[in-house]
Amino acid sequence: MKNLKTIIILLTFSSCTVSIPNNQDDICRIIDENPRWENILFNAQQKWGTEPSTVMAIIRQESSFKPNAAPDREKILGVIPWKRPSSAKGYAQAVNSTWEDYKKETGNSRASRSSFSSSVDFIGWYLSKAPSARIQPQEVDKLYLAYHEGYGGYKRETYKGKSWLIDTARKVKFNSLKYKRQLNNCPLKQKRSWWNIFN
């Protein structure tokens, strides 16, 4: 009986484990490795109107799909590990203050930055505010700039002095467009037609 309980626990745990995608250039393979992500992305699209391709491109850029990603620690004398330069953490690399705003506004008090579901919902929530900065859903590079700099920073055009950030935003847009094309032809086990709902 104890052995049976152990097997059930192990099976439950294994079904909930998350795989860091091996091929991050192919969104079809990413979802195939983590089938639960399909419904999570679908739910966020229905709730916030966010493109799955855009959400996934942002997560790829921010954390490379690592649930516990965090900025590298600064080093004293180039050797001794010191504090991190930012409180950014998890799939979405959300900082403490913005994460708290998200939890308070959505009522999702149990949200975790290491949870893919919470992170996708966070990104959807954040991008849903883009109209306040006059950013359209298809302007993924601008969405990313606002995501990185905050909407206040975006309106002040703080990104203009950061050529590396503008290049990164273009990269995120490129990956989003690539993911979007791939999603239209994904050989998923439970392929949905919902990828094009908001197109």
C-alpha cells in the first residue's frame, strides 16, 4: 500500500514538472515539451487579449524559460559574490514592486514568479495597459520597450539612449513574428484554432 502511494505521488509530481525547452526557436516543440502551457497561453489570450507569440517571445528574452531565473550577482573585486543588481525574478523577470502591484490589482495573492501560469498572467496584465501609452498589440518592439522601461519610462523615451535595448526589442519582435507563423502550423496533439482568434 505504501509503495502504491509512493508511485501515485511520483506520477503526480512528474506530471507537474516543467521542462526548460531544448529548442527555443520552435514554439511548437516548446509546447510539445510542456503541454500544459497551451491552455495557460489560451486563458491569458482570452482574459487579456495578449498574443501567445508575444508572451512567449518576452519570456524567452527575459529568462530563457528558466523558472528561477535572476540577474547575475555583482562581484566585489571581480571575485566575491555580492547582491543582485535588480529584484527581477522568474519567467517574466518581474521586479518586486510591479509584482506586488499585479497581485494587489488582480487579487492573485498566491501568484509566484517561478510559476509559468502566474508569469503569463502577469505579462498579460501588464501588456493590457499598453493603450495608455498608445501602443498597438502588433507593435511588439514597443511593447517590449514599455515592459522593460515601464510605461512612464516609455513615455519619457528613456530607451532612446540605450541602443542595446532597442536592438533587443527588435529581436523580441522578430521572435514573436516567427512564433506566430509557427503556431499557425503547429502539429500539436490537441491543436486548436484559437491561435488566430485575435488576428
